[in-house]
Amino acid sequence: MHSEILFWQVLLLTLYSMYQIWDDLTIVSSLAQPVWAGLIAGAVMGDVTKGLIIGGSLQLTVLGVGTFGGSSKIDANSGTILATAFSISTGMNASTAVAAIGVPVASLMIETDILGRFTNTFFQHRIDHLIDEENYPAIERNYLYGVFPWMLSRGIPVFLALQFGGSFVSQAVKVLDTNLKWLSNGLATAGALLPAVGFAILLRYLPVKKHLAYLILGFTLTALFSTLYTNVQSLGTTMAKVSKGFSGSFNTVSMVAIALIGLTFAINEYKRDVEKQQLTELSQQSAATGEVTADQEGEIYGDEDGL
């Protein structure tokens, strides 16, 4: 179903795009994540499910993407906002929207990110002079002024794209659905594969060799629980069709179970790391002072033990 993006929707999505970069730099409430961008944009556009699909796909795509120091990274949040808005308004397939709009927009927004950083140096130089003058109230004001270049670096392109790019996207979708159907299918396939690319990048930087057993265990549990709960849900649906009096609710909770198991392993690993750190500090203190120290197992050791 095709629908026009209304001005109030453009306004709300523009304001959110401005807020999300501010949140990402200062508040860090996790609202500046693609999955949240998909949820909010989907709610504004009237299709939360499609918004979550697009936001979740881009969230998985950028799992292994990070930024260090003053470097810029792709803006998957803005890409999610535009991909969700245009996908819902034009009826574009979610996977196609991720590949055709979400990823290209996220990459192009690197340029506006650099522009925002460059513009922000104006306030930084003003603060340098104000420090010499010891004008502390003005220093605080200029520090806060620095948020505006960042917010405008997202708000302006998102507003222009939503307000004036709708007709272009509609025509592009029309062409993709007719003369270039092969390209549309290819983009949909690429969009569906992008989350796997994100996982691959993440695994490239994680200590997989060190925790290979956990990786195998997690994969096995995911396969087992997904199969189990899917079959249970199918059984419940079938019974509900056969017997009208059957009111049991079977929900797919496999990922919740897997997440809780993973959390258990993470807590245990964290506790072991803390204990190792404490023992290391005790050993170092013992070596420095020559005193005998007892570890948590009740063993006595000191400098004569080579510690």
C-alpha cells in the first residue's frame, strides 16, 4: 500500500534524528541504536513490525563496526529512519529497503558527520580564547553550543530526504517492481544477507579461538531451542484449530531462553575474571612486602613460593 509521508511524520522523524546523535554522544541511553530507530520510525509511520525488521537488520549489520578516537562511522540510525519511512510509504520490501536505502544512506552520512565535526571546531577555538580570559560561564555556553552542528548534521539531510525525496523513491520502487525486477530481487537477497556480514565482522574481532567452546555451545543451543519452541508453537496452533475450547497460548520464547543461558555463562565468566584479578593483586602485594597471603581456597603462599 502506497501512502504519502505527512509533514508531521517528517517533523517527528527529523527531531528524532537530531536527538539520536545527541544521545549517542552524551546521554548514551541506547535510544541511538538502529533497532530503536526502526521501532520509533515504524511507530510514527504506522507499521512497527516492518520498522523492527529494518532496524534489527541494520543493527545486526553494524554489530562489528566501531569507531575509535575522532574517526567517523556509518550512520545506521539515519539509514534506518529513511529506509523505514520510505519502505512503509511506498510498500517496498523490507530487505530491499535495507540494501537499497538503509546501507547507502548510512554510508553517505559519513560525509555529514565529518562536516559536523569540522563545524564544531568553531566553538572549540572560541573556548580556547575564553579559557585565557577565564570566562567560565561563556565556556559552558559554548560547550553546549557544540551540540547544534551535530544535530543539524543529521536533521537537515533527513528532513530534505523525507520532504522532497518521496516522489523519487516512489518512482524508483515502481521501476524496481517492473522493468528491473531482477535488480529488486538481488537487493532483497543482499539485504537479507547483510546481518550475516555483521556477525562475521563481529566474530573477526572477538576472541573466538579462546572461547570456541562457548561459540559451539551457543550455536547448538540456538538450533535446539529454535526447533523445540517452533514445533511446540505449531502444535499449539494446530490444537487450537481442531478444538475451539483449547485456549493455550504458545509463544516463541526460544531466544529468551538462549539469552538467559548466555547471561548465566557471562556472569560466571565475569566472576572468574574478578577472582583472578583479586588473586593477582594479592600476589603482587605479597611479592612486594614479603608477607604470606591466603587465597580464597585457603592455601597459604608467599614470596618463598615464587610469587
